[in-house]
Amino acid sequence: MKKLKSIFSPRKIIIILLIIVGIITVPGLNMPAMSETEAIVTMLCMDKQDENIVVSATVLSPGPNNVPNYQVFTGSGQTLSNAVDAVSLTIGKEMGFAQCEVMALGENLCDIGVMQTLDFMTRTKKVGRNAYLVSFAGDINDFSESMSNLNKEKSLSLEKILKFDERYTLIKNSNIENFYIGYFNDLSLGVMPKVEIKNTEDDNAIEVASGGQSAGDEAETKSGEKEKKYFVNDGSISIFKKGKRVFDVDSKMVKKANFFVNNEQEGALVIENVDDDLYTDATVIVDVVRKQNEIGVRFDGDTPVYRNHMEIVVFVEQVLGNQPKENLLKRNKDFLTKTLLERIKEKVQNDMQDCIDFCKTNKVDLIDAYKHFYKLTNKKFEEYLKITGKENYLDNIKFEFDIKVSNEY
Amino acid sequence: MKINYRQLSILVFMSFIALKCLALPGLLYVESKNMSMVVTLVLMFVDFIYALLIIDLMKKSNEKNILDFMTRCLGPVLPRIFMAVLIVKYALVVANISKGLEFFVVENFYNSLNWIVFVLPLIILVGFMLYKGIRNIARVSELICWAIFFGCLYIALKSIAGIDVLNFLPAFHEGALPLIKSGYTHMSWFGSSTFLLMLFGKVDFTNEKKLQVVKYSFLAIALVMFVHLVFYGLFDVTSPTHNFCISDISQYSSGQSSIDELSWLVVSLWVTAQAVQLALFGYAMIQAIKFTFNIKSNVFPILFVLIYIFVWSFVGEQTVGLERIFLSHFSSILTIFTAYVIPLILYVGYVVERGKGKPKKKGAKNEKVKVNI
Amino acid sequence: MKFNAVETKKDIEQKLHNSSDLKSRTVQFFEKTIVLMYIADITDNVLFNQTLIAPITNYNKPLEKDVITELKEKVLASHEVIEYETIEEAMDDMLSGKSIVIVDGEEKILGLDTEKITTRPVMEPPTSVVVKGPREGFTESIKYNIALIRKRVRTPDLVVNIMDIGELTKTQVGVVYFDSVADKTVVSDIEKKLKKIKIDGVLDAHYLISYLQRNSKSMFKQIGDVEKPDVLVGKMLEGRVGIIVDGSPIVLTMPFVLVEDLQNSDDYYSQPIRVGFVRVLRLLGVILAVVLPGVFIALEIYHYKIIPTEFLVTIMNTRQGIPFSPFVEVFFLVVLFEILYEANLRMPQYFGMAMSIVGALILGETTVNAGLVSPPAVMIVALSGITFYIVPSQAAQFSLLRLAACVIGACLGLYGMLIFCVFILSYLSSFDSYKSAYLAPTAPYIDRDQQDNFKRDLIKNMKKRPKSIANNSKNADRRGDENQL
């Protein structure tokens, strides 16, 4: 027993284990930095073209003076995996998706369904579920080019643009996780911001906004001017049902739907033809500086009632039209006349009604009515759903608006 | 080599948070949906009650170890059987922790990691801690306990802005049955207080601050509940797709593009916590082996436990779906028996034995018994 | 046995191999031959003349008692006259600077303290510099050192127990402690260990460490070392025992807990709020010193995803064209740093300055320019190198740990580093230094001692002696027992 004990003495065991660990792991001492063996993908675009999946990866590479240099590589294959491998082969490195901040999905891919793609990318390729999701219209190569143009300006990135976007659209967090949450919910409804690609010659004004000096991606136009791809983000969104894109919602309707979302989103309201003591047939632009929603749901008998109590704080930003010069001497709060207040209220109410009509017509719940009724009036709402079904439940809901507009916090 | 009462309380804290902040919340959601927190809360509270019960027995027993105490209360045969069953329970917990740790490390830290590279350093660490004994485990726990607490708290607080309170509604939508079913299925993640059985005679109760165990238990329960609250508040229906509660909530917070650096520190701390928890339940397993087979030396039981961790890691790597054992009837019944039935039998046995012993014993010995009560 | 003065002198000369520094003088005293012997360079000539030669030769009173008694009581002008019964005893003392008096036909030899103390003046020790506070440091003389302690402590409670250690050097080693404060078992344990020491010579206090510490092969020190009397007294007031070695300006203290190295004597002379901040900084410095290069390597090799994208770009840029792996790069720098440190340490001061410039500026700059290493790696190693010296007494251990951390970081990545850190914690937790846990009062946590752990309370609030240090628990009150007073 003593002999056995001396053979199995803890010190010996630890030394033997350390030696084994050392033997196994010693190649690590000569391993290169991972950033040298993996291509650091910061953005990934995917689309379907002619029965093939096309993947375009924006890869981070060292540039002079510590300014990041972004290169776009494209590959295609019958499956997503093949396409990713094709990009890897082009680069000569494994693709590393840990720093991938944006995933852009082309319209064609969105139409056939995106869940398999997202699942593959997050599960196998380990793209973080907090990566931003965006859909785009147009050719994937154009999109990649526009991204390349954008990235050349250090301060601009699609991620930042999408983050800023959250203030104006009804998407709280346009990332993969939220898309998943929408997908797994009863309605299987997903929302994704949508961007479009344009050429500089289409609209020069927006070129300034997208910015960037491009050399490689520039192409000579017929007139000899250099043409550049850039993308336009106007706040429109794509609606997905069961992982497939069903239709897009333009930015105007998104802004209207925005009134239902219970967070502090901003925007401007244009009130036309204001006529009272202060204004003479003026167009007044008011800035919504604060918006607080309180959504309450209840059943009046068998009728579901959706009540939106909203407090808006506005600030008169601009007055268009000929106004008496005395108006310029007035204090800010005096600009918010009783008539104007009424008109703002009316405008908001109309916008909300438009949104509801849109939702009813398109059978899409942009206003989270299902969630509120299901969560807060569970049993009754389930009974109600038995009658109406999940498609038409919006039709019989009674909407009440209680809007309070002021210019005081 | 005894530990003090504060260290005992910290070990209770460590055992309570063990296994609770990785796969459990996601797994619970499959059956008990948004009421999963209730299951965790109830079962952790039961664990807390049992921890108090076992500590009470520990204080009352004059024996040097649990086996002597069991023998006094239950006779010579039952204790050996109980010990053998307890070995299986501890083995299950050790396997669960090591598997959870392996997944956690591989998924969060590496693109791929050879299982042997994972398991050997762990074996060296756990082996060393086991060799040095419970006091060493307790001291290390003392060193990292508050770091883990504040780290987890930080991660949860950082992500709290993203939670949607509507995710917790409707309450008890499908009644209590799914919750009971879910609790039963995931029983092997609970029963944390069983390790206390192996600490009989190893705790110094002088300078005992009575509320310390209660304080640390409540802290553990509060921490776990808070982390779960943020988890369900953030993920709701996607909860089952998240295997690593503590790291996933930190990734999600405020739309970060990647886990921020401080969160990594906390995620790293969780690895250390898992390693210490592994040593703690490994220690309990060693004690149970020693009592069952009447082994005096520590070396062979330690070797056995280390080989077990090694083999489990290898088999777990090769056999797909082996971890389903943690969700089986076997593991649920085993946990119920070891964590909730054995301590109860022991308590009843103790009361009966004390009742029998009272009229027979006279004089000083009798007085001593009274004092201890 | 009666000594023949001339024969005894010859005997001693023979035993000392007729060493040329052995001097003797023969005088007559009331018809008795007296031989005075001493070792020339360690004996104070003036003192020798004043205490021995002059009194003996000038004595002109009648002899009332026997010569030895008369010499002892009336003639010799010394504060201490020792009687020896054997030549060996007398010789041992003579070798430590005493002069011996051999009276022909007497049974005893007399010894007088005529030792010439040769030591440097009391100075501020270079590694324990304070901004405010006492600047006296220990010297190489045990007598001076005890005097420095006595100067601060005027109590009968202070015990100084001196013994000779070293078969050849017979070095004086003193155990100092407060009788009412120190734990008796610790004192007896230390004394027992000291008495058991079999060694040719003790040239410095550090010779004793391996005999006194329990885990003698451990790289972590388990015995404290102080260079200043105020620090020693402070530690003794908490119950520690000091060991003073003649010839060493370092005094060993036991029991030792790790947090002592994060504390500085300055801490007790500064504002408590500042002290707490500085101590936490020191701890952070220690952690950075040990793990930073290892973590950096691990991040580069395995976990670049943790690195923020902007910083990743910088790293990628700077690593372009570097032929070595991150480990080799950092390891090269760490070794370079160690070489520079060793060279700098032993160089004359004026060379040292030049060395710093060559090392820091020229070598650093040129290695980066030559494309051997990247600037972030230089920064990481430099930062780690600087933070070592926040706790100078542990720098040697930390530098080895840093190398280990580099290897582990490269082989196993962050997971390996975490396991390594817990292993170190577990290893340190397993120590006990003379009944005191090494990581006390943190692990085990001792509530009372938190007043002087990572924070420091007001001195007036520190009413009890620390519990984490083994001391006389019956006398735990720092204000003293009123009944005793």
C-alpha cells in the first residue's frame, strides 16, 4: 500500500499531468496571432442569384496610420456554406465572424426565407446574435460597393447608421436576436430595416450625405464624370412573416406607426394651412422632442379596446409662408397657439388612424396590439381569437386615442 | 482542518449559484415558459430550507463525520447504502458542472478546443484543491465570492434596460402543472445543499453568526433570480436557444456589437466559479467514496474523481446527447432522494434516537445532550 | 583546573594556528603573571588600555582578597567582567572582540568587553524609502540594531534572546518579541528551529529562511523582512517575532501574511483614505505585473474577438512584418527586460543611468524599428515591468510567475490563464505561516482585521491587535490592560 502511495504521490501526478499538458499545448508557443490566420469580417451580405447563394464579406485589414482598411470579397455556391468557403478560398484565410456587426440580406433571399441562413450563421459560424440585420434591394455587388465607399470614411459605418435609425423607425433593436424573438412569437412577425442602392448620378444631394472619396470603386460615366454607388436609408422597413419577406412599408407609414411604439422616438410633423391670430395660412413644422405612450387594453363586453394615451412635447421649428415681423419677437412657447395644438392633435390622430387602416388592410400588426392583448387580457383575448382567427383580429378592435400636446416637459 | 461558519455560508452561496446561470434558464423555458423563474425560486428556496436543516443537524451532532452520525441515528446498514447513492448524485453534479464548463469555455472563448486541452488543466487545478482539502476550497471561494456576485450583478444591471416586462405576462397561463413537470425534469440542477452532508465535523461553529448562512443563501437566490429575470426579460421566446445565460445576456446588452471588455472579465470569473464548484462537489464525492468503502487515504478517492472527470469529458465528447442523462427520470429521482429524502430521514432518525436515548442516559452525558439541543 | 598563564597562552596560540592578529601582553600583578590576550582588529585599543592595562599597571593598593576577586571587584574598569572555566569558552568570546585575562595559577579566566564595533552609520534603507516618517534603518551590527529597537521601546516586556548559530562563524542571532504580546508557542517553535540549525556560517538573515519556513521549496516568501526599526516594532506590537542576525541589516519577522507586502510603513503616516486607494492600486499592480503579458499573448493568439475593433486594427498594423509569434515576441521582451534589470542593478550608479537610456530608449526603439517586436508588446511588457516594483519584495517571485503566465497564455489561452490564477490563489491559500493563514485576513476573512487590510482605519480606531497574526489573544487590546498599568 505504501509503495502504491509513493507511486501515486500527488506531486508526481501533478508533474506528469503538467508534462502531458506541456507536450500537447507546446505548439501554442509558436502559433501566430489569430488576426493573421483569420479574415476579420465586419459585414456580411448575402443574396440569391440564379439558384446560387452569393456572399459578400467586408474584411478588415491593416491600413496605413492605423486607419482601418476594408476590402470586399465575394463568393458564390449552391449553399451558404459553399459560398462562405468560396470567399475563404479567395482570401486564403478562415473567415472570422466574431467582429461581424452587420448582416445584410438581399431581397431575393428574403423572399425565400431567411431563418435557415440566420441559424447557420449564428450557430455554425458564430456570428453574434446582436449583429444588426438589414435587407437591401438591388444587386449584391452594388451593395458591397456602396458599403466599401461608406467604410472609406472612418466615421461612417452601416452599424452606426442603423443604430441612429432606431430613433426614427419602429424597430427598437434591429438585430438578429429581435428578429428571432419576432419569428418565435405567435404571429411569427419580423421587421428589418431596408436600404436601397443608388448611383451618384441619380441624386447628387444624397452623395454628400453618404460621403466618402472612392478610387477603386469609381467608374467612368458616359459624360466623363465619376459614378459612385451609395446606399439610401430613408427609414423604410421590410415585413417578414414566418421568416419570409411579405411586403415593405415605406418610411411615411413607418413614421405613422411610430406613434404606437412605447418609447421616446423623435421626428418632425408638418402642419399645413394653419390660420389664426398668429399664423396666416402658414405651414408649421413642429419637432417632437418627447413622446410618451401609455398603451392600455381592455374588453368592453366582447369588444377589445385598445387605448393609446400619448403625451407629446413639441417645439415649433420652422414656419413657412409670409408672417408678420412681430412674430419674430415672440417667445418660443407663444408659437404654440391653440389652433396649432388642435391641428397637431388632429394630425397625429389621423396618422394613427391611417396606420391602423394600413395594418388592417395588410393584416400586419405593426402596433403590437396582439402582444398587449395577449399579455394583459390573456383568457378573454384567446376566446376572441377563436372567433376572429389570428389573421383578422385587428378588424374588430376599437381604438381610442387620448392625445395631449404641449410644449412643456 | 476545519472551516469557519462564514466559509460554510460562502460554500452554500457557491453551491446555490452552481449550475443555475448557464443552460438551466433556457432549458426550463421549454416547459414552464415565462413562469420558469417561479420553478427556480421555489426549488432554490427548498434547497435553502434543507441547507438550514442539515446545518442544524451538523451542529447537533457530536460525531466527527456523517457516517458516524448516520450510524448513530439509522443503524449500521442504511448509511452505507445512502453513501453509495450519494456518490452517484455527486458524480452527476460533477459531470453536469464539468460539461457545462466545457461548453461554456469552448463556445465563448475558442473557435475550437481539444477536449484534452480543456480537461487536463482543470484536473490539475481540481486535483490540487481536493488534495489540499475543504479549507482550501473554502478559502478560494472566499476570495472569489464577492467578485462573482458583483460581476454577475453588473452584467445583469447593464442589460436591464433592454428587458420587456410584458415578457413575464400572462402569469400562470397554463396553471401550475407545467411548472411542477419542469421542476421535476430539471431536478438535477437543484439539490445544491447535498454537499453539506459531507461537512459534518468539518465546521467550527465557534464565533457563529447565526444569520450568515441565511444572508448568503438569500444573496445567492436573489442573484440567480435577478440574472434569470433579465434573461427572460430579454429573450422571452428565444430563451431555449440560449445555452449560456450569463454570457448571453452580456452580449445582448444595449445592442453592443461584441461583448465589451468588462463583461469578459465577468464571464471569465464565471469560469473560476465553475472550477471551484467542481472542486466542492468533487470533495463531497471523495468523502462519500471514503465512507462507503472505508478508505482512509485521500489519494485514491481523489484519483478516482479526477479520472471520472477525465473520462466523462472524453465520453461526453464522443457520445452525442449523453448530457440528456441530466434530464432523465433517473437523475430527478436521484436528486429528490439524496437532496430531500435522505436529510429528512436523518432528521427523523435523529429525533427518534434522541427520544430513545433520553430516559436511558443519566448524569453528565444526559446534560451534555441537552446543552447541544 | 588551575591555569598556567604562559602555558594557556601557548595553548590558545596553537589553537588559533598562531594567527598574526592574535596579540598578547604579559604583566605582573602582585607577583602573579597575568597574560592579556585579544584579537587586534576587532578590539578597541583605547578601551583595552583604559579598562585593562592602565588599571592593572597603576594599581597600588594592598591585596585584600585573591587576585581574581581583586581584579574583578576593584581593578578592572569595565561594565562587564565575565568568568570562564574553560579555554574554549574564553576563546569563543575573544573571537567576538572580548579581551581575556589569564591569571597564573587561578581556576578562572576573566573576559572584558573591549569590542570595536565597526559598522556603517544608521541610514535610510534604499528599498524602504518613506516620504514622511522615520528614516533610520538597521545596520549590520546586532548591537546597534537592538539599540535602535530599545530606543523605541522602553518596556521590560521586550525580550531579546541571543544565541550563536554557525559552527564556524558563531554568528549572533537574536530573537526579539514582546513577551505579553507574542504567541508563546510561536516563539518556542522559532527558538527550537533556530537551535536545531546546523550550518557552518550564517552570513545574512536570509540564510535562516529555509530553516524557518514550512514550505521551504515554495517560491513565495513566507517570512517577512524589514529594514527599519519602526516597522519592526510596529510588527512586534501586532504579535510578530523578529530575528536579528549580526552582520545583516535585514530583520526577519514571523508570522508573515501576504498582505504585509502590500502595506508600507508610509501608510501609517498618511491619510487613511489615500492609503486605501494606494493599497488597492498596489494589488492591481501586482495582478497586472503577473498576468498582463500572458493575457496579451492569449488575446492575440486565441481571442482577438475580445479586442475592440479599433484597437485590433492598431495591433494588426503594428504586427505587420514581424516574423515572430506573439509568444516569442513578448517572451523576448520579458527576457530582455530581466537582463536589463540585472545589469542595471549591479552597475555603478553613473553607468546605471546610461544603461537605462540604452535599455529603454535605444533598445526599445530599435527593436521596434527593426521589426522584431511590435509597439503594443513593448508597452505591455514595460507596463508589467514597472508594476513589479510596486511591491519590490515580491518582484523576484512575480517575474517568474510572469514567465509562467506567458507560456500558459500562449499554450492554453484565456482559459489556461484563469485556471492558472485560481491555482495560484489555491496554492497561496494552502499556506500557513506560524499559525497564521497566508492570505489572512481576506481568506479566511477576519472582520476585525479589515481595519488594516486593503484599507486602513484611523490609528485611534485600531483598538485590537490583528486576529490574523498569531499572538497572545488574552492581551488583544492595543490600549493595554488597565490593571497592568
